[in-house]
Amino acid sequence: MVRPSLRTRSVGTRLTAAEYASLERQAQASGQTLSEWCREMMLASANGQARKSPSVGTEVQAVMAELLALRTILLNVFFKQANGERVTAEQMQNLIERADADKLKKALERLLNGSKSAEG
């Protein structure tokens, strides 16, 4: 059995706060850690490969993320109300935090799946 190569080298760079935040957003939107995302982008660039994410602007990703978060919150609230429950302020805050936590990842997944469906 062939053992995979170990990653023993590293690359580092200095960024402004704005540059770092931009890279973090892109990594989060793709569902990866910042280091995983940077590694993938550097290797894809070095190998002349196209980026794997859809050709959708960050504005579209942001709108999709907000719509999915809103949908998540509304469905949870409607479900509780349909069962005769009241939603407390604390429960509402928890719903919002949960919806916000992974909204970018979910949006990118939806956009990727949507573009695959449109191509097929």
C-alpha cells in the first residue's frame, strides 16, 4: 500500500485586516477552514485550474444566505406556533444565532447544487 505524502512545508504571508476578513468570508462560504481554502486556491492557481465554487458574486451569496437564515427562523417559529407554543425572546435569539451560524455554508451548497442542476 502506498503511503500518501506528508505535508511538511508551509507558506506564510502578511495581510491587512480587510484582506484577512475577505479571505475568511470566502473560506467560510465554501465550508472550509481558512488554511484549507487558501491551500486549495493556491494549488488550483499554480496548476492553472478553475476555481471549484460557482461563478456567483459575493452579493448573490450574501442574499441567498440571508434568505436561507430567514427561512430557517420562520419555519421554526411557525412550527412552534402550530403546536400551540409561544416563542420567548431567548428562544428567538437562539434561533437567530443558529440560523446565522451556517447560513453562508448552506447558501453556497444551494448555489452549487442549483448550478449543477441547471447544467444537467
